[in-house]
Amino acid sequence: MEHILTICYLIGSITFILGLKMLSNPATARKGNLIAAAGMTIAIFGTIFLYRDEAGNLLHNYAWIFGGLLIGGIVGTLAAKKVKMTAMPEMVSLFNGMGGACAALISFVEFGHIAKHVQEGLPINLGSLLTIFLGLIIGSVSFAGSMIAWGKLNGKVKDFSFTGQHIFNLALFAVILGLAGFLLFNISAANIYLFYVISFLALLYGVFFVLPIGGADMPVVISLLNSFTGVAAACGGFLYGNKVMLTGGILVGAAGTLLTILMCKAMNRSIQNVLIGSFGAKSTGAAGGTSPQGNYKEISLSDAATVMAYANKVMIVPGYGLAVAQAQHTCHELEKYLEEKGVEVKYAIHPVAGRMPGHMNVLLAEADVSYDKLLEMEDANEEFKTTDVVLILGANDVVNPAAKNDPASPIYGMPILEVEQAKTVIVNKRSMKPGYAGIENDLFFQPKTSMLFGDAKAALQKLLSEIKSV
């Protein structure tokens, strides 16, 4: 029976690796997700029915186990089916936080066994105790930080910082490590309570860790917290000797870390900048018809339709505004009709567009946009030179030329989609308010740029009607 369980764990580990590999390609991502989920199911049921404790006993509390699986499965399924694309980043943060909480709870349960051994004067395993502390601290930080990120993404929690907050955070983290180190080598029945002090301080640190971070850095923070949860889960796998849990945690931790590094590279920022710089935490731009940069010009729907209908190549740049309007299906209809008229249509995807990694890819996949039409930033920038019209739908900071031209700008050095190289640029926005990073966009005031105001879905529907009449 033990050998069968090992095989179940091996199958689970292999499917995790295969699934992660398949997630690297949009065309195979859904299948990869299903394969990994199947492996996880095999590992879960193998553990439930085949795992034996140190005394050789099988699990017996099936009512609690399957009750939890049933409730969690129903809640998770309903939440995933009902979530809007705009709320997807919040759901990712919420689910990630639950993973961190589970890892922390594992540490609580296992420390209860350690505490019992201490009170009875029995020897304890320092390696296990160290793993418990790591799982507790990392899991608690991930849980609290993810909850704050969830609140900030849905607007319930505002950016907050105070003078010397970074010093406070470092001091708090040092206290957590100091208490954990002291308890690790000096644990006794008299100071067991310090474990719960450490857990509270770790939760507090998670809150203050994320509070000052805002604006364009949130996708990076979500990715970083995801890697924390993976490491915390790996600690749980180490405690239980569960190979599949250990493998899954390591994969999530490594993938999250690599994604965080790649996203920082895409923004030309270091992780230190993200965690200390608080980029985009405050909005400084103003809405209106004029700006220090000058005046902007609007374009009518009929003019926009004529320009696009007679273009040879159109590039669409999706942004968060497209997700807010739930306009991805209408955008796909526009794309198909333009192609029927002989217009070449492609999409330019910036690595940090939206509110989470891959947000725009998921958004367009929901509308069945062909993966071949999605161009990464480097490829898109080459295409702009031969593009007649660029249609920007709710994107802002990722097309701001200040990233290249203004050394004083907070986004200076961040690689952007160089849409200004196209012959004509049409920007669809609700208003002239600044983007998520809270800074003015120089692109809107350039001679070749025209503004098409309104909700993205309504504007695209009207634009499609106008093009059909051209």
C-alpha cells in the first residue's frame, strides 16, 4: 500500500511539472491546467485512503475530510464561474492568501505536537521546529499580504505609508527572526507562548509589507506573494514527508520568483525598488481637457471607422479599461470584421498590462482570440513601424513615452509598447484621468494621437456599426 501511495505522489509530481511546462504556451495552457489538476486529485485521494501515520493507522475522520472537500469545491467552483474578468486579480490574491493561511495552520497544528513533547520532557527535532517556524512566518506574511492586495485591488483598502515605515518594517522583521531564533534553541514550557507572538507579528508584517505598495507594482507584488505561498507549502511537504506537496510547493515558489524577476525586468525595476519605492502609490494627475503638455484632440466615430476600414494593418493594445467594460468579445467581433475587409489585425501585449501577470492574455482567450495574433512587447514594437492604425483600449502607463523621454518620470526606463511609431494612434478612454501609476501620459498630446472617449464596449459597438456602413 505504501508503494502505491508513492506511485500516486510520483504521478502527481510529474503532472505538476508537465502542467507548468504547458502553461508556458497559451495554446496548451488549459490542457496543462487540467493535467496538473488530475495529478493533484490522484495525490489527494491517495493520501486520504493510503496514508498511514507513525503508528501504522489509516486516516479515519472521513466525514470531516470529505465535508471540507465538498464545501471548498462548491465555493471555489461558484466563485470561479461568477468572477468577472476585472475581478480576476482579486480572486488570484484571495486564493493565494488561502494557500498561505493553510501553510500557517499546518505549522500551528505541528507546533501543538512539539509543545506537548516539550511539556512532557521529550526530545524535539530542531529541523522540524525550524521548518515549522518557516512555514508559519512565510505563510502568515503571504496570507496577510494577499488579503491587503485583494483589498487594494477592489478598492476597499487604500495605499498607506508613514515616515520611516520601511525602517519599521525591517525592525519588525528582525524582531520576528530574533524571537524565532531564540525559541528554536531555548524552547521550554515557560516560553511556548512566544510562538503565538511570532505568528501575530508575522501577520502584522504582512499587512505593513504590502500597504505602501500601489499603482503599477501590484502585479509584481501578487507574483511575489504567490512565490511565498509556494515556499510555505513546501515547508508543509517537508514536515509530512509528502513528496507531491514538496514538489508542488517548490515549483510554485520557483515559478513565482522567476516571474517576479521577469516582471521587474519588464518594468526596468529591481525588487528593492518595488518593495521600497512604493511606485504609483499616489495619484498626481488631473482630469480635464488641457494639461501642462498641451491640448488633446478628439476623433469622431465616423472618422475612426474610416481610418481603420481603409488601413492595411491595425494593432490593438488591450488594457485594464477593456477588462472593466467586459468588451473583449466586441473587440473580437471588430477584429473579425476588419479582417473580412482585408485588414491585418494583431494584438500588442505588454507583460504588466492589467492587474496581474497574463491578465490580457486571459481576457482575450475568453473571447477566443487566436493565440497567433497576440504579440509580445518586443515583437509588437517591430510591427508598429509598419502599422497604419493603433487602437488603444484602456491601456495607459504601458504606452507612455515618458518612460523613454523623461528622466524625471517615475516610470523612466520601463520598457513600453512604442505605439507612437505607427502612422495613427486612437486612444479609447473614459476620461483624461491618469492611469494606475497616477501619472500623466505624454502620448495623448502628440499630433498623431486622437482620443475616442467612452466605455470601451459601447465605443467598440458603435465603431463596428460605423465600419460596416463605410
